Amino acid sequence: MGLMDVMQKRRAYRSLGPAEINGALVDELARAASLAASCFNKQPWRFVFAFDRGVLDGLKEAMNEGNEWTHAASLIVAVCSRRDLDCVVQGREYYLFDTGMATACLILRATEMGLVAHPIAGFDQEKAREVLGIPVDMTLITLVIVGRHLLPPNALLSEKQAAIEAQRPERLPLAEILRRNRF
């Protein structure tokens, strides 16, 4: 499968079924993330791969209303970084950008492996930090929810969420996101 095929296949599905998670899979996803570009090769990203059932159950309490579908996750990846782990060039802080690129590599590799990897913002940061033992000086940027796509949609989805599973949401037209030579 070519890169463009993987990017087109990638979807933030919510209907998840179980996926086998083992050390080799975790290492493969981390290895993919580690290949991302970063400012002066500082590699500011830090990941916590949670797949122990007790830890996943603990993370259920951190999820916002509407994210009950995350309870079916086989793996949750906490994406963290800290400002001082990366470049600050002329006032531009690169740690979030670089960590985002690494997370995109992880998500694309998961997609290539037949998994869903859905990043979310709807969670209680302090509760997730507590469950995962993430130090307070680290920025918990996102949680990536991983599993296998399940059809028909599982019962954890709302009616609206189940309907969204059927069709890729529209992307903005290029004319709205693209400028040539000048803004």
C-alpha cells in the first residue's frame, strides 16, 4: 500500500473492536513515530502506550461525555512533550509541531497495519495524567485511541456517531486551504 493510499484509508473511526496488542506492535508504532523530522533532531515526543486492562479501565474515568466509545480501545497512546525538549527559534516553539509530526507517523503506521488510531482532545487531563503517571511538567497533548474498526457500529456510539462512521467527513476544498506564492 502506497503512502497516499494509507492517508486516504486513515479515518478517525469511533466504532472499535478488539485488536491484539503486544510488545512488537507497540515497538513498531513507537519506531514509526521516532522517524519523524524534528528541529535539530531533538525528538521532543514522549509516548505512554497503555494496553493493560486495568490501566485502560482507569482511563475510562478520564473520558469526557460523548467519548464512551473509547472504552472499547485495545490501546491508548498518551502523547506528551515539554517546551524545553525542543527548539525555540525566534520565539517559535517547535515542541508541539514536532510532536504532532511524530504522532502523525504513528497514526499512519497504525492505519497501514489495519488499525484505527483516533486522536482525541475530550478527556480530563489531570485524571489521565494520574492514571498514567505522567509528570506535571509534561504537556499531555492528546490521547490516541487504538483498535480495529468494527462494523456494524458498536453499541457505545451515539446515533449521530454511528451515522458518521458510514462516510468520510467532507474535507475543505483546496481553494480554502491553499495559497500560491502569497497569502
